[in-house]
Amino acid sequence: MRKLLVLALVGLAAQLVDGSLGMAYGLTSSTLLLVAGVAPAAASASVHLAEIGTTLAAGVAHWRFGNVDWRVVARIAVPGGLGAFAGATFLSSLSTESAAPWMAGILLALGAYLLVRFARPLPATRTPGRLRGRFLGPLGLVAGFVDATGGGGWGPVATPALLVSGRLEPRKVIGSVDTAEFVVAAAASVGFLLGLGAEGFLLPTVAALLAGGLIAAPVAAWLVRIVPAQLLGAAVGGVIVLTNTRTLLRAAGVDGAASALTYGLLAAGWVIALVLAVRALRHTARARASAALATGGSRPVAVGADV
């Protein structure tokens, strides 16, 4: 019972982070299961089965708070599901650990870019662009495959790629990615069912992760609506950098003092980036207020997620 309670708390924390930042539910949950000695395929299968419920709840909550761009969801969900199904059937018989350092390097570069970008002032006004299907389709396919083979990765691949494009405000990137993940989780679960059979799913673990995630889903959707984009971008970048640095250090066999020093330097850099993001946010707020006064506005523009 104590173990299941701990898993429920992990599911709650993981969904709170995932719903707020668009990533890390699968990564957090799968890591715990692997530490407990669960086989990679079984861990990923159980996490994805739990995600069917958590992503459905998160999608509904994000929709209610206006965080979803349904065109983006439609363009990434179907290829994402296809990629997840292929990845699940592949992982059922083969490990992809050798590919992890290469993917971690790409994600680390994207995370560093986000830290730099959101640590600087953004334009006072912004005209959203239109994300093309030829970009969203391949992105969904790759993200879905990585998600199923790695036990998590839909958010870490899809979210930074959409944020870097700069054509969709961060809260809608996160809401759309979380909503599309329902299709990805369902497709991956079908793939694992065919590859492993019903015994591949750890049902008590699934139930505990699901319970915690369902509680956190609406809270996370509310947080992503009120937290400014400047802070969201910096937070997402820091999560990506630290998470993928861990993968690269393990692949290189770096541990002990060198590993601790690396984490300490990265954590300090993340704090600096967050401080700069807050300063940039205030700069943007002042610019908007000045623009509103110059045009005869009767009230200042609120600083929220639409930075």
C-alpha cells in the first residue's frame, strides 16, 4: 500500500509538471519504474496506459482554459500515434538505449536555445504565424516514436520544437501538445498490448499513477494559463537542459565530483536565466504600458501568458 501511495504522489507531481510545462510525466514515472527494476518495455507500457487517462483529463482541462489550438492537435496527433505504435512494437523486442545520447544532444541544444531566447525581452507586440503541416507531421511522427521507445519523450521533443518556431504562444503549445498526447498514449498502449500481451502492463502501478495524474491535471492547466510565457520558456529550457545532461553524463560514464560540478554549474545558469527572464518580463510590461498610453489606452495591458 505504501508503494502504491508513493506512486500516486509521483503521478501527481509528474502530471503537475507535465501539464504546466508540456513534458516530463513519462520521463519521471518511467525513471522510477526502471529504478525499481521493471523491464524497460513493461515500464513504458504501464506509463502509457496510465497516460490515456491523465492526458484525456489534461486535454479537457486545457480546452476549458483556452490553451488548445485544435489545428495543431489534428496535425501532430495522428502521425504521433503512428510513431508511438511503431515505437512500442519495436521496444517490445529491442532496446534503443544506444540512441539516447544522440537524441539528448539535440534536446540539450534546443533547451539551451530556449534559455537564451526567453532570458531576453520579447517584442512588445507579436503576430502569431501559421505552423505548416509539413513541419507538424514529421515532428509528431518522430516525437511519438521517441516517446514509446524511451518511456517518455513526446513533450521533450514536441514542446521545444514548437516553442522554438515562435509561431504559437507557449500556453497553447503546452495545451496542444498535452491534448494530442492522448492519441499517442492510446496508440502506444495498443502497440505494447500486441507486442507484450496483457501481462506486460503492471495494473496496480497503472492505477496509482493514474489517480495522482487525474488530481493534478486541472491544476496544471490553470497554472499554464496564468504563468507568464517568459517564465514558462525559461523553465522549459532548464528542464530540458538538466534532463538531457543527465543522459549524456551517464552515457559518457561521468559521475562523482565531475557530475556534481556539472549539475551545480547548470543549476546556477538556470537560476540566472530565470532572473533575467523576470527582468525581461518587467521590461516587456513597461513597453506595453507605454504603448497603451501612447495610443490613448485607458488601462495597461496585463502581463500574462500571451507574452
